[in-house]
Amino acid sequence: PDSENPANHFLDVITPPSELNSNNVSISAEAEAKLIERFGIVEVDLRAGISRPLRSTRVFLPWTQQTYVLFVRSMHELLRRRDMMATQLCQTLAMALVVGMLFYQIGDTQT
């Protein structure tokens, strides 16, 4: 519906009416007193965070700089583990040879 939060509307739709669950939801006054004694009543400030901006103030980097940062990070990780780099190199070369042999002298005709 217009002017309604979609999440609230969805929760209203999937939540069964309260009269169906009245036996499960209600607790005795004794049980409620025990819960309050055990956990206490927590005051919640509903205006907490209201002074924060609606949008993040983080600086957005262009995709080229993001790619560069990720590339440098992956290179640092590879250089830290040289044995893993050698293994990945061998795997890449083996797959290149397998795929190359599959398409070797295949030709460009359909027969």
C-alpha cells in the first residue's frame, strides 16, 4: 500500500492474528515478575542515532582505484605464500595444456 513501509506490511501479512496465539503469548504475572527480577527493565532511547547523517559520509573511490587496491592486496597475499603461488602456477599451466590439446588442429569447418 502507498505510504507504508514495505517491511512492516510484509510482517503484517505473514504474522498470524493475535487471537490465534493468545494462549502461547500470555504469561502469568508471577512469571513476568521473575523475568523482570532476573533481567530488569532496560530503558531504550528511541532517538539514539538521530543526529547521524542519512547517507554514509565515506568517500567513494572510482572502480579503477578499487581494482588497483584489490590487485595490490592479492599480490601481497601471493607473495606471503610462495608455495601457494607455485601450486597455482602449475595448475594454470596444466589447464592451459589440457584445453590447448582439446582444440589442437580442430580446424574451422563444421564437418
